Amino acid sequence: MGEVRWQQLRAESGGVAPAELDDLWARLKPARAEDILGEWKGDAFQTGHPLCRALPKSRWYGKTFNALNDAKPLICRAEDGSLFSNVELGGGEATLWNIEFRGETTATMVYDGRAVFDHFKWLDDRTLMGIMNGRPELVLADGQFFYFLLERV
């Protein structure tokens, strides 16, 4: 599955099957925590997961990884257009680790205030695919993960 396919899946507003995203994920190169530092603009794959609707309402912009021990999972846009780390919504901030997920070690953001983990693999040299993992009652919707992507700013 090449670059064109993931871009088609991203543009699909009518719904993307999680199984297709799992297939895409399996083909991607794992990211390392130390290689993803910087600012990232976020977007969601439209699977119907409740976060596909909730994040735009919160004005989610993306994530910022300043250092392995300084990650900001919910960068949001304020009324005046400025960006801020929404620590209230995220229950704090986060850290970056290299953690095993689905049999591979991937860059993983661990939320400070919740049992939530975002795992990352490379879609291309400037774009990451993420899967939100954690306590089922916090992250799963009808047994499905939340799938998203980040583009380097």
C-alpha cells in the first residue's frame, strides 16, 4: 500500500474501515521516539470513532514533542487563534517512549494523567500514523481504536 492509498484513506469522508487501517499499519516502518521530536499538525482517519467528532470540537491542532520527557498531546487553538497545550482536556501532558505494540517497538506517547498510549509509525518522511491505545473504556469505541495522523510542521 503506497503513499497514494493512505492519502485516499485520509480524504475519505464517508468512513474508513478500521481493518483497512490495520492493514496499512502492518506495512509501515516503526518510528523511534527520538526521531519524532518537533511540532506536528494532526488529522483523523474518519472511522466513526467518537474522537473523530470530539477533537474538532476541542479545536485540536496537533501534538508537540519538545523532548522525550516533554510531550504535549493536545495542542489546541484558542478563540484568538493562538495555540496552547490543553492540559485540562488531556489530564496533563505526556512523555515519549519506545514501547512494543503488535509485536514491534514503536515510538509511543504515554499520557501523564490517563492510561492512554499513542503509538506511531511512518507514512512517509514527514507524516506519522498514530493508533490510540490504552484502557478499553477510555479509548475503544465498539472495540475499535482511534486512528490518526500527524504531519511535521
